[in-house]
Amino acid sequence: MSQQTQKAVRFLLSWINNTVAVLVAVIVLNKGFSYEGRMVNLLVASLLLGILNAFVRPILMLIALPLLIFTLGLFTLVINALLLYLVGALMQPHFQVKSFGYAFLGALIISIISTALNVLSGNAKVSVKHHQNPGAKKGPDKNNDGNGPVIDV
């Protein structure tokens, strides 16, 4: 499979995972979210959320860097909630978020579900690989054979 095809498949899988995560958030928080009942509205909302995450989120993260450092990264949830609330504002009346509180809870649910789905589908950026350490001792000491797991991020 060519590299372009792999990127396209990875994008589509990520989009599907995010759409499922948005759907779960809408179902769990049904009083805070509304959409016109057609799946195409959720597909467009998750695509728009992905586009905003790709282009606007890095700018917001840079602007909010002191708050991100101070809160040890928890302010990222506020940025995700702002973007979800913005998607609701841009897509009215097809997809609506009733308040920032619901946007915050929805962003939390979407983050957890999409991360879990990306890990389960093999689309995550984190992987565990076994590498052999050429300088490691070999022999009867099984605890230091150089073949332990290494987490590549």
C-alpha cells in the first residue's frame, strides 16, 4: 500500500472514530446536544471539529501555553470544549450545543472515546515495540536481556 493510501485510510479511520465519539457524546448528553436526526449532520460536525482541531487548536494552544503549563495540560479540555461549542455555533440549527458546560462534558467524552477507539483500531500515534539493545548483557540474567518493551511516542 502506498504512503498516500495509508494516509487516506488513517484519515478516514480517524474521522469514523471521531464521528462515533461525537455520537456517543450526543447520546449520553442528549439534553445538551441536538441535531436534526440525520447522520450526515454528525458526519459534518465531526469533520468540522477535526478541521478546527487541525488548524485552530494549535494556535489556541500556543496562546494558552502559560495556562496549559500552570494546569499541567488540563486546560486542553477547555480548548476542546471551546472548539466543540464553536462547531455548534457554526452548524446551527443542524447541530447545536446548548451551553459551555455541555460542551465541556462533551469534549471530555469525545476525547476519551476517540482515544480508546484509535488505540483499539491501531490508528493511535503511541505504540509499544520490542527493540533489542545491542549493548545489553546476554546470558542467565533473564531480567536484563535487552528485549523488554519500549514505548515509542
